[in-house]
Amino acid sequence: MVKGRYKLLPGESIAFGYKSDLYRKISGWAHLFPYFLDNESLSVEALDSCTVAPLSSTDIKFGNQLAGRKQNQLLETKLASMHINCVTAGKLLMVVSANQQLHRETSSGNNSGTNLAGMALDSLSGNTADSTERPYIVTSRAASTPDICRNGNGDAIPYYDRIKLGNMSNSSTKETLYFNLCHNGNIKAGSYRGSIDVSFFLE
């Protein structure tokens, strides 16, 4: 696929949803109840992806911490550096993806208090399913102050957002990210683990 923006042809649309949502039987007849995206509401952008080679360990281990109740406290910071190789120079984009639940996210999804830049670690002991009772990771591009743990901090990178890193003068560069271990709430004692995916693209 060639890099660029794509849209549906005039008159085309895409139906999406679960099978049970798309087709329902009413009085013995199957009726279609799709959700439609048309040319006005859907566009797809194809980007060149870049390869990433770690320059430091990708297995980050934080030290032991005290459980209990704390508010917006930065416990520890670890950094990771990586070398990025792209097919050409251009505008570099980064997406940081959380593989665990976001902090203050409920089982039904985001609410007004969800920290979109905080990923709650999974409890290995299974002692809590509440994201507010687990430590969380906030990622940043600069060395952090304790305020990095606050929901809405400007240096915190929101998960799944497309972050513009600027223009590359050649096809390779280096990037360093800071992974901040945060405590906000009544954290249960136990072991915790999580993982984060970092991807780079050319616009």
C-alpha cells in the first residue's frame, strides 16, 4: 500500500458491529441493524512504519515500594533509549500503547476521571481488579518532576495518541523515553507487572 490518505468511493459505506447487533430476528425475519460509516465520516491514512532497535534493556524492573495510601506520588523513574530506522526522512510520529487497563478506568470503559496517560499494572497475586488500587506507569520524553503523576500533566504522553516528534533530516534517529512509576490511591501489597508498546511512523 502506498502512503497517503484513503476514503470510500461515493455511495460506498462500511457496516460494523457484532454479528448479533448487525442481524436480529424479528417475527422470524432477519433484519439488518448496522452502524454505518460513509465517505464523510471515515478516512484511512497509510503511513510508513519504522524499525526500532533497543539501546538499553527493555526489561525494566522497579525497586520495592511501600504499599498504602498516597496521592500523586512519583515512586521511581527508569529510562529506555532506542534507535529508530525509517525508509526515508520526514515527519516522525510516535504512538505509545498500553497493554493494561488505564488508571481509574472501569470495567465498562473510560470515565471522566480516567488518566489517559497512566497505565495501571496488573496484579500478579490477583489481590485487586480495581485500577485505583494498583501502581501505574506514566511515560514522558523528558526527565520528570513529581507532578508527572498528576492526571492532566502536560509532559505525560497519552496512550494511543499520535505524538508528533518533528522532522527527521535523515532516515534514522535516537529517542529516549522515561517510564515513571506512580502511586495514587490505596495500593495493595503484592507484585505487579505490565508492558507498553512503542511504535514510530513517518507522516
